[in-house]
Amino acid sequence: MTGKAGKEQEKGWIESLELPLPSLSDNRGDADRLAEALRRKIGVEGVRVDLDLLQQIPDRLREWDYRLRCILFKERAGWTLAGIVPPDRGRPAGIAVDLGTTRVVLRLIDLATGEILAQEGMDNPQIEIGPDILTRIHYAGTQRGLADLHTRIIRGIDERIRALCSGQGIDPEEIYLMAVAGNTAMSHLFLGISPKWIIREPYIPGVNMPGLVRGRALGLDINPCARVLVFPNIGSYFGGDLIAGILYSGLHKSPETALLVDVGTNAEVVLGNENWMMACAGAAGPALEGGVTRMGMMANPGVIDRVDIDPETRHFSVRTIADAPPVGICGSGLIDLAADLFLSGMIDIQGRFVPEKCNDRLKEIDEVRHLVVVSEDQSGTGADLYLSQIDLDSLIRSKAAMYTILETLTHTLGISFDEITRFNVAGTFGAFIRPESAIAIGMIPDLPRERFKVMGNSSLEGATRLLQSRDAADEIYAIREGITYMELNVNQEFMNRFSAAKFLPHTDRSRFPSVNAAGI
Amino acid sequence: MTGKAGKEQEKGWIESLELPLPSLSDNRGDADRLAEALRRKIGVEGVRVDLDLLQQIPDRLREWDYRLRCILFKERAGWTLAGIVPPDRGRPAGIAVDLGTTRVVLRLIDLATGEILAQEGMDNPQIEIGPDILTRIHYAGTQRGLADLHTRIIRGIDERIRALCSGQGIDPEEIYLMAVAGNTAMSHLFLGISPKWIIREPYIPGVNMPGLVRGRALGLDINPCARVLVFPNIGSYFGGDLIAGILYSGLHKSPETALLVDVGTNAEVVLGNENWMMACAGAAGPALEGGVTRMGMMANPGVIDRVDIDPETRHFSVRTIADAPPVGICGSGLIDLAADLFLSGMIDIQGRFVPEKCNDRLKEIDEVRHLVVVSEDQSGTGADLYLSQIDLDSLIRSKAAMYTILETLTHTLGISFDEITRFNVAGTFGAFIRPESAIAIGMIPDLPRERFKVMGNSSLEGATRLLQSRDAADEIYAIREGITYMELNVNQEFMNRFSAAKFLPHTDRSRFPSVNAAGI
């Protein structure tokens, strides 16, 4: 586990205090004395203290000789005291959560140092109800459905927290803060708020800025006064996970214009710099419905995440997760495969298999062409692993949608791709993507390779940062306020662009000077 | 029940809203839409909403066509949304509580109109543990003692709330706000916060400004999101009940200098006007310990609350509560009795019985002189009701303490009694007192009678006002900030004043020109 401490100049959420001792000439109340010390030291006005914490303060202060550490948390104007610990004992910790539809990843953070102590992932326990968010939203509308989904995710997170804590010898009672970044629907389910109206016109979330919530109110088995900050959403199709991603990317603080692309369940794109930010999301309009979302399997052992085809010999080399025998292909593997098929001339500019180049790898099944990627004797399933023409068409629609979104966004802002100095690729999908391949199929613009930065799980990283830095709590709302959300207007112009982008790499080849495909 | 609606120009805690309907061009989240409407209409920034309320918002807004009434509450900078109700149904209510050590009085308030719907009183259920606060504070330090005391008062209040509600056809779920005014120790016990350090040097309360607390956190069986505001204390010996009293008296808003005297368990005095306020409390220092506190019984049926003695015939007429046969005497009755004994010459200027005037009413029991106030054939107990020389000495110490406090306070501020344009007498005790009698014994200064105002239960009235007026929420903190608390310094000068005040009405008779006693 790599530890990443908060930068030296940034303050974390723990504040050490040494209170003036009470006397006949200074007989303020204990809690008032504490609040006043926080006001003087860090300018916190009217810090909120839960009754159960208030009840502990008089005895604890005397036990600790009026020296203590305060665990604070903040949401816009409102500061909350989430706990008090002695100056020299205890190990107050926080949990950062990437609340994915498919995968949930948790990190245990030492709040005193900002160090990442451990990390655990799990499949989202709501998958048993439905793998996609739409099924879950419908289920949430049934009797007890919302409560069921809410309980599943809370129980799952609780279990992972226990595992994380026991691995580090930390009591779950020592978890005082939690930062949760998820898409809008997942955030609703986590909070037990009905996501029903998110998917019905005019697509209204229950809440975009839920603020600080008590862990206990959510049913989490952590410190009774612990506070959970769920990252704010911009809207139904632009969630807190993106805000977390922007926070981590630093896009909102850089003078240079950068792009952040997150391909998860949806494709979400943010373009901007310290002065302005514009965002749009992918699953907008019928032409794109499911467009960028249906690419490949999840990243499990045996899943192909990289493919290389020798342009001369057309020999396939595949790499799988955990080097297990291949069982399927994930998004990044699929893009690699399509890119190399195109570069070796095995598919044409319309994405159709070229029989004379594919030779005996090509089979016709139910009148649909299938390419054997891994033959049955090599595969982990005992059967051939295929790429069908249908899969390929779907991928091409996805890549065309992605490119069209980027083109529309830059066009709207009147800037050229070349002005984008950094191209951040986030999301589980982005963690494995090879920019070369994505460029080769014309999914993303043909920019110098060094401008691409693979961000990994930027949502988790953003949630981590929030637990490491007090400043981050203000930044997330500044990001939210600073973003202009652009509704993708799927009009004739958009469709024209989309049609042009359905070629490999594009009808306008001059846009992709670096792509040297065998067939074109 | 006399109804007292909030003044026309003052806003209550209910705000009616008609939210802009959501649309594709206005797709803010439901809770955000609501928060924004509150911000626009009344300037509430960052209103707090509990998770359980947040969970209800999306469905309720649609059910009510985005028209609703919000029940708000405020504590310093922090606004809280305590509930939402439809525009045309439901009867959101609040409970004002005078949390006395001996007696607890509750009022049910209609939050929409400010009207007082009903009132209920009860003996403080903690009396079973100990009639005085000191016994309870010691008990709170034992195993489970604090929890026991807390539970007793909460259960007692819950019971009275149920009675109040059922009498008005209101569901306790419709109680959204509660305002509680009590002395510092009682406020602590109500909140479940240890009062241990209040009575130990340097006399430190656990908290002076507890802020808004969830009714549920206190264990109250009212609306789950209901908020309870416990009036802030100034210090261990100056509680929220006094702040409530000042709020009701209007002393803090008047250009004319006024005095507020509250004789309850302690004697508390506030002198001031819109520009300044100075306060001190009576049970300060060994000379006064118990001085003003041990006067008579509680106001129950049969308790004598008024005594008249014909100066000529020395015939006694007594009035009792509920006109029941006399069983004892309360504070105001005792003052009446002492005043008339003095005015009829039955006691001398040192407060000693004059045998030749008392005649056969005087008896010697255990070498102490006793005056028969009600003979056994007239009394409700079947035995003589006596006033002993010891009782009388104690009363004289009390009245001397009261006068000395007033003298010291005015002297410190360099103002004369005559500059006090209004003399407000509050507290259960004050509710029955006759200024004439208190002046006759020199307990309070000899001011024109019209300057005295009996305020009744000013603590309950202040709590009521807080539920009727939004402005009052700011006023109570302004009052708290505006008061200078004077520690009574029991030095030689104070003792000299006290000695001089132990005469009837005073060694310096010129101070009481209106008192024409038979014996002097």
C-alpha cells in the first residue's frame, strides 16, 4: 500500500488544543471554552456539537487536563465537531469511499497524518438486485425496495470497514469521518433517498447537496458522532464522483485548459481551467443511449485488458488480469483489439471485418461474422472467445459518441483540441486504457501522447483528498458552483458529427495524422 | 386559557413556500430547490435538514404540488428545517417549558398563529430524588444517577405533552419545536449533561450555549426531526430562565432603566436598559447561603398566600390557595404576615415578637417563641400553624440579603433606586407577592407602587415568546452577550450593608418614608 500524506502546508481535520484552565475569573462552560478556542485558533464560528459528544465534554476535559485533539469536518459554512480524543492516545481515522455502481472501493486514512493505511474493494452488494442502475432505481420504487438497497450498501460498507480496521488494529469507533463519492443515483441509494425522479423527465434528483450526515443516521457502525460527507452532485447525470475526480485532477486550480474524461457507467467530460469549467455527460439522447456503456466485462482475473496484433504476421498476443487463462475482454482490451485490428487492416474504415485479412479467424455464426480472438484450446472457458460484428458496431457507436461529445464541447466553447494541454482519463475503464489505441480508432483526439494522463480511480483519490485536506471541503463546492453543465442537444448538427465519427478513425483523416493504418 | 398571538409585525417559525416547478431548464434537486427558495425568501443560508426529513422531501413536494409550509428554527447563525407540512392541512405546534426545580409548566403553542392552546403544570418528577437541586446534583454523580434524573424529567415532560396534545386533538408527531427555560443545573439535567462541576469551585457549567438539540436525541416522543432550544445560561448561577425572563420583560429593549427580580430557588437580579445590563445572583457567599431560598411552602391548596392583620384589633384574616383550610404558608404569605406583624407592632424593628402586642397568640415551645397564625380549630392539619422566632429570623436574613443585593448592584453602577422606572418581579414567588408588604419589611426599596410590575411566570412567558417570534431567537443571544455578570463580593462593606438591612424596614428609616408602622 502506498501511503500519501497530505502536503505539508495543507491542514487536515485534526486540531490540537490546549484550553485555558477554568478559574473563578474565567468560569466559561466547558463546551463554550472548547468552542471559543476553536474560534480563536481557526476561525470556526458556531461549531456544531452533537448532544452525545456534549455530554462527554466536561469529564473528558478534566481527565485530559484540558488538552485534546478535535476531529472537525465541514460542509459549506457549517463546521461540526465529530469527536474529541486525548492529545497522545487514540488513532482517529477516516474512510474514503468510491461508491461505484459495479465496484465499491474503500480506503482507511489516518486523520492525523493523512496516510493511507489500507484499501479494500468489493462488488457493489446491490448487484444481486440488478447489475445496472436502472434496474435498481425501478426496484427502489417497490415496497421496501429502497430500504433493501440502502441496507445492502450500508451493510456491505460496514463489513469492509470492519475488515480494514481489524487489519490495522483500529476500532471502528475510531472512524470519525467518511467521504463518499458516487454517481447521483448511487449517492441517493446510499442516503436512502428515492432516486425515482432522476430517470423521469425532467430528471430531478432528490438532493444535490446532502451536506454532512451522521453515520449513525445512515446505520453505519462507526463512531456515533461520526460525520459522512457525500460529494455533491451537479445533477442527475453528473454526480459527486466527477466532482471528486476534478478535485483530484486539479483542473479547477490550473491556469492551463485541461480535459477530464471519466468513462464508467456513463461517459462524463469536463473541460476547463481555474477560470471556467464546462461539463457534459454521455448517456444523453437516444442515439447515444447505452452508447459508451456496454463495452466488455468487469476487470476480473482472466479478463483480457490488452491485445497486441503484429501488423505483419497478424499474430495476436493477449494479456489478462492476474495472468489467468483468458475468459473474456474488458473495455480497454476491446479498444486495444479494435485499434490493432484496424491498424493491421483486419477491419476497414467502417469497422467491418476484412475477410482476406482475417482468414481463418473469421467465422459466420447465425449469419453474423465473428472473429476468434482466443481459440478454445487457449481460452479459460474451453470455448472460442469471439468478437462479433455486432460487438464491433457497438464499440464504434461508443467511440463515435465519445468523440462527438468532445467535439461538441470544444466547438461550443470555441476552442480547438490542440489547446487542451492535458487530457486526464479517469474511471475504472480509464485506469487500463492505452491512449494510442483510443486515438487509433478515433475515440479521442490525436494529441501528443504526453498530454494524456491516466488518473486511476480519481473518484477514490478525490474522496481521499477530502479526508487529508481541510481546504478540499471548500474546493468541492467551488468546483460545483464553477461548472456549467451543458445539456447535450442531439440535433441535426450533432448527428452529422456523430455520423462522421463512425468511421475509423474519422471521415476526416487529417484529424488523425499520427494514425498509420495498414488499410487506409 | 388566555391566548396571546405574536404581534402582527413579528414573524413566527412557519414559512409558506410555493416552489418553482421543476423543468428541463430548471432541474435543481428537490431539497436544493427548497433550500434556495428559503434563501431567497428569508435569507436563510445553508439551512440544515436531517436525513430523515431529506428522505421525505421528493415525494412530499410532488404530493403537495410544490406548495408547502416549512417549520424553521434557529440558533445563532444556524437555521434548521424542523419539518414540512402541506399548505392547508396539519397543525404544527410547539411546546414552551418553564423547567423549574420544583415545578415544571408546559404550554402548547400553535406555531401558525402563535396562539397558546393549553397549559399544564406538574411537580418536577426529580423531587422524589431530592427537593433541592444540590441533592440532585450529588445524586447525578452516582452510578446511573444522571441517567435516572434525565429520564425522569423527560418522561414527565412527555406525559404532559401527551395530555396537552390529546386535549387539543393534536398528534405529538405535530410537535416540531420546543423552547426550554430553566436554571443552569436543571438545564444540564434535562440535557443529560453532568452538573457536577457547577457546584465545585470554580463553578463551571458543562455548557452555557447548548444550541438546538434534536428532541429524539433527548428521548422525547415528539416529531423525529423536532428541535429543542434550551435557553443559554450566563453561568452556573445565572440560568436560561432569567434570559427568558428578560426577553419577556423587554428590559433589554427599553430606553428606561428597569430592574428584574426573580426569586425562585435563588434570587437573581438584573438591572439595565437597551444599552447595558448588569446582573447578580443571590446565593453568593456564606452570609447569604440559603438566605433568600427558605421561605415557606410551595403554592398548593390550603397554603396561605395572603395575610391581613387589622392594626387596631390585630385580627388575622388569611387567604389560602383554592380557599382550602389552611395547612401552611408560602413565601408571599410569609412576607404579608411579617409586614402586618410589623405594621401592627407585634414585632419590633429587629424582628422580635413583642409579647404585650401578641398576647395569647404567643407560645414558648422548646425555649423558642412561636406565634399562632391559625389555631388548631381553624387549620386544615388539626394543629396550630405557627410562625417561630427562628422562621422570622430566617425571613429577615432573606429580606436583608435581597435589599443588600439591590443596594450593592445600584451602588456599583452609581445609580439611585429612584432612577429605576420599572421594578419587575418575576418567578412563582413573585407571582403572588404584594409590593406593599415587601416594602414594609424593607425587602425592596420604597418606590411608587405603580413602578412595580408582577410578571407572573416570566420564564414560561419568555419560552412562549421564542416560539411565537423569529426575532426572539436573536434577542436571547443578544441579551446573553449584553449582560455583565457581577460576582457578589461579600466583603466588609457588603456585611455592613447587610447588617443595616436586617432591621425593619432598615436602620435608616428615611429610606422608607411610606412605611408607617405602629411601633416606630
